[in-house]
Amino acid sequence: MIQRIQSIFLLVSTLLLGSMFIYPFADLLGADGQLFIYNYNGLSIENEEGLYLLTVPPIILLVITVFISFFSIFLYKKRIVQMRLNAVNIILMIGYLGLNYYYIQNFSKQLNGIVSYEITAIFPFIAAILTFLAIRAIGKDEALIRSMDRIR
């Protein structure tokens, strides 16, 4: 299962997406000098407990993408299903990235603030690239299996 390169790609993709639950996505400096932090669950004020604004759609999308990335590692016997599931997951990752960008720009306009993106902002994009590489490796395995069946 973990012996194949696609499993490594999917595992790293899962870890990158899972780290989005821990690290902030962006910082917003408001017009009044207040620093806001945009996490996976929404906007919060620095050094204060609780949320300033909750964003539910990105939370749901992130949970789904992490679950699909992790679950698809164990579908190694069903390569075609694994490839299709990962293709859907790439679309969801790009959608998650776009949704976060939309929310951050919207919050920036509301607060008349300046946005500073963290390194975790590119994690969904890197995870999408790794998932694409996994799809290619799975396709090569499927082609190899089909060529072996033709020889018999």
C-alpha cells in the first residue's frame, strides 16, 4: 500500500491539507491597526479568544478534501475509482483555494485592511499538484496491469 509512489504523494497531500487546521491562512491588518488572523474556521482577532467571523463553507470543503485524500490511499486495489476520486479532489482543492481567496478579499474590503498571506496559503495548490502526480502514477500502474493481462 505505502510501497507505491502514488501512496506517498497522497499521504503528503493529506498532511499538507491537514496542516491547514493548525496554521493560519492569512493575516489582515485593519485600518485601525487591529490584527486579524484568518484560519480554517474564519476570522479571529489576534490575542483574543473566540471567532470574529465564522466561515462554514471552507470548513466543510477542507474536511471533505482531507478525508478524500486520506481515504483514497486505501483504494489501491480499485485504481480506476482511485483516479476518479482524486480528480474530483483536485477540483475541490482548487475550489477551496478560490473560496478562501474570496473570503479574505471580502474581509479585507470590509475592514479596509491589508492582507498578508502565510506560506500555508499555497498548501492546497501543492496538494493538488501532488494529487495530479498520484493520478499519473496510478494510470501508469493501470496501464502496466492491462498490458500484463494482454500477454496472458
